[in-house]
Amino acid sequence: MTSATRADTLGKVWFVGAGPGDPELLTVKGRRLLEQAGAILFAGSLVDQAATLYAPPGCVIRDSKDMTLEEMTAWLAEQARAHATVVRLQTGDPGLYGALIEMARPLTAAGIEWAVVPGVSSAMASMAAAGESMTLPEVTQTVILTRVEGRTPMPDGEDLASLAAHRSTLCIFLSITLMYKIEAALRAAGWPEDSPMLVVHKASWPGEEKIIRGTLADIKARCREAGVASQAMIVASPTLGALHWDTLVRSKLYDPTFTHRFRKASA
């Protein structure tokens, strides 16, 4: 399908996850849609502009950082009346803190078809950058993706202290300026002062990524020393640092004493 002008029918809007910042972490499908797009609306405050380098000549490209939700949906609808393929390029994954439904509702009301192409979340990219695992056998099998209450309130029962009480992996988005609240919540949940903490600034961004390790007692000071005050993933997890532990519980799937349908256990 080309991005040729279409006067007789509406085009399709694709919400494409740009991933955490590195253009090479776009999915193959996401890149293909960018290459055939007639119009691209990208989140310039968060998405590396290099992601728009895949756009074809003549593509209408607009940065959304100064637009309201109403202006964005109106722009997408307008472009869908002119082009077969319109891309809304969003940071990470469109379904995670991406206002996806808020933008999709007016498009649906206008009879404009839309779909989502998932992207790599900064939570996964941050752990990958640091060489860490979110889960480990008999340590934690649960990952919580959340944020701290700021101008956007948290629903009842989702305060960080309540979530931290599970002692599982916490990936905390959009909260680097509220580190004092994170510290207070973890302490309220009983996390000790030497609990390992990880902060990754601009995970995967070429030449800009920063990895900061510390503990509950000193992570805020370490972030301050590193000059990190925006675009950071905060991770609190009992799995952090496992690469250097003396012992680990083995994964059952790969244990020679474990039988599954593809392999019989050895003696």
C-alpha cells in the first residue's frame, strides 16, 4: 500500500511504539509503516528524531510536543483523509502511559480505522542496559509497572507503599523528580536501607544513556551527582545484582533433573 492521496476513502492511523530511544529498537513492522507513511505525528519531547529518518520523501512530519490532545486527534483525522497510512509515533509502547484510548476514541467516532504496533518499553530496555533480570526463581516472579502520584492521582489501592509490600520487582515510570516519595514508600513497606536500586536515564539512547546503581539509602544522592532529573526509569527489585551472588536457585526448565515434553530428566 502506498501513501498516495485518497479522496474517496479514509486512511488508517497506526499507533506505533518507537521503543525507548534507539531507532534500531523499532519493530520491523513499525519501521515498515514509517517507510510507507504519508504523515507522521511524533512525540518530539520523548522520541528521538532519528526515528523519523525512516519516513519517505514528501511525508508530512509533525512534532506533537506543543499540541493538545484535541489538536493531535484533529491532525490525525485530517491526515487520514489524505493518506492511506498515518503514523502516531509514541515513546515505548503505546498502551503504557501513552493516552492511546484518549486518542483512539475520537478516531473511532469519526469512522477512522486504527491499530497498534507494540514497542519496547523503557522498563525492559533499562534492565537490558544494566544486564539485570526482572525475575528469578524463588526470588520474585512478579513485575509491577507503576508510577508515583504527582499531578496525576493514583487509584485507590495503588499507592506505591501498598505495591512495594509485595517485595517484587518495581519498575517506576515518570517519577525521578519524586524520588523522596519513592524512598518513603519503600521504607513504609519495610524495605531495608541496603535494598539495591537502579536508575537508567535515557535507556538505549546512543551516547546519552546513564546507568546509576545504589541502594535505598543513597540512590537519590547518586542521581543528583549524575545530574539525572528527567527521562529515567527507576527499578527497585530483589533481583538486582544477582550476577554477582554466590548462589542462585536454578530454573526448573533447564535443570537436568526436570522432565518436560521436549526432554526427559537425567538420573
